[in-house]
Amino acid sequence: MHCIYCQSEEVVKNGSKTLKSDQVVQRYLCKTCGRRFNERSGTPMARLRTPAATVEMALNARGEGLGIRAAARVVGTSPSSISAWEERLSSHLPAWSPPAPEGGEVTIEGDELYTRVGENLPPEASEGWTISFIERESRYWLEASAGLKAAQLFEQGVERAWQWAVSSAWIRWFTDGERRYGKELWKLASVYLPSHLTSEAYPYQKVWREGLEVAIKIKGSQGKARVEWLQVEHPWTAMSSIAEVHANHLEAFNSALRRRATAYRRRQNHYAKQVEGLQRALNVQRLIHNWVRPHWSLGKARTPAMAMGFIQRPLKISEILLSRGFEWITP
């Protein structure tokens, strides 16, 4: 046990407390900094008297496609309580978002997803756009940002996705049609070649970082598609075949998200009233998708977090609720 405040290992037990649900919560005292805390401190369940099983049941219902009011009726609580529980879990997303393994190889797919937020405004005026990125082989959902489809949203989404992948040695960055993914990435991932690497045959001085290839697949109105490589590649970077440039896995994932998140349902009156609520629902879905729900394409009982090598087994929502991050989970 480490102190949650100073990370000291000089921690001793300091009594216990019994909740109304008859659950016993262990208290601790840090001899280094003198501060007290319990086993729930720093977790989404901190200072919450509701049993973890009740919160888990509500979040499971939300993760399987129920709206907040429907989930409240099933669990027997109020919709505002479920919103508060989702907000608690959403706020701990950074502790459950480790970067890609250093020196590895990742293939990132990027695309946009649209729903309405609040009033039924035209798409260009709505905050219902979501920029989403997944890692192709593991299906790990690494970024989802909601808001207006404007420069700021692309900057935010691309920067977070790049910070997640930057430690990888080889990165393939494939998106559908939208050039702003590559334009924003160029600001972050372009380098200048030394003079001895440029020549008449390869006169480009500013190129993508070594090991990074960026391409988009543009779908035509007649059913034909073409692949376009954005900017200039590094001379030491091997290029993928045209058949590998697509975002098909992310598009299939978007279809699944419409079934599991009521805010993305089409032709129904389930929608987010504010962009903050939409982002909260996205964060909860990311946690469940990456750490809790096994993916059929990865094999039996394997989650995206397992495929990335972050953990060795699927988790339960209750484990996430009672932990301070994935590093605190026992094997």
C-alpha cells in the first residue's frame, strides 16, 4: 500500500468504518506525511455511500444502451444520481489512458461521428460532432472529443491521439477523406532532414517523422475511391499498400456505438442536451470498451487493453470504481 498523497510506503492500518450497506472500509495512516485516507480515497467511489454493486449495475445498463431514465428505473434510483456516477467515472479517465507501448507499431484510424446536441440544428452549427481514433489491431479506443466541427476540435483530437502514439517506433495514420487530420498532425510530427539525406532525387527537406505514414481514403460519389498520401514521407519509412489505407474498423465501431450509447441513436428522441453530457457518456463508453467488454475479433475474453498489453485480464466496472488507475489493479 502506498500513500495516495506522498507515495510513501510507510502506511499502517488505522481502524475501519462500516457503511450502511454493511461493507467495511479500511482506513490508513501515512507515517511520512501524517495524512489519513481509506481504501476508497482517490477512486470514483470516494465519499460515496452507495454500494459499489448498485453503481456498477447502473453503469452496466448505460453501457448496454439504456438511457439515463430507463437505467434509473431498472436500478431504482434517480436519473441525477446516475449522471453523477457517470461524471465520477469520467473524471478518472486520465488514470485509465496509458500511452502506446514504447518502440512498438500501431495503426491508427480516425473518423467523425455525428449526433444532435440540444436543439435540432444544422450539422455545421451543432456541437454533436465527435472526432474518434482507434488502434486497428487491438481495437483500443484512444481518443474521442465532442464539439463543433471546427479547427479547435480537430486540433484537440489530433494532438491527444498523437501524444498517445508518439512513443511508438512505427505509426500508420489512416483517415477517411478529411484532410484536417493530416494538416493538424503536420504541425506536430514534421521534421527537417539533415543535408546529407537530401539530393536531386529526393529534394524534400521537411518531411514526416521517421516511421510515420499518413494517408486518407477519399470515397467518390460514384462508388469509386482513391487513396491520397498527405505531405512527404521520410526516406527511411516503408509505405503500406493502398488496400491497407482505410478506416473500416472505426466505421464498424461507430455502428456499434450507436447501439450502445443512446446519445447516438438515430430517429429516436435519445440525445444529449449539452456537449458536456455527450463527452461524459463518451468517456464512460471508452472505459467500458477498453477495459471491461471483450471484443469478438480479439478472441475469447480479451479486451482491447489486454491486446495492447496494459493488463492481463478483463476487468469489472466495480474494479474500476474502486481503483485509482490501472496500475493499482492486481493481476
